[in-house]
Amino acid sequence: MSPCRNESFPLLEAETILDSPNFNASKKFVLYVTGWKKPTEDDSAQVLGKAFNCRDDYNFVVSNLIKCM
């Protein structure tokens, strides 16, 4: 959620993201979904997360769907 901090939120409690001091509801929102063929630890999620967070006008959220299947 920020260039230096990752946070985890359970899918069934996703609304708790709004309580995080690192989430800014006035910023644009990007959801990057992984888990079908690539894990969340994949380099692409890390690179995209850093790129969006360094712009400082996005909330970048990664969702790992493999944990939901």
C-alpha cells in the first residue's frame, strides 16, 4: 500500500482496508489480481506496486485469488 509498507487484509474483512492509515480514499485505486498463474510474490506485482506507489496518487492493492479457490 505504500512504497515501504505492505499490509494484509482478509478477503472477508476487506472493508477494514478503509481503516488503514496507509489507504487514502481520495486517491485512485488499482487492483492487481494474481494467483491464477503467478503468485503475489512474483516480480511483476512488486514492480507495479513500487511504480504506482512512487507516483503518490494511487492506492495499489494486490489480491491473491489462489487463496480463495
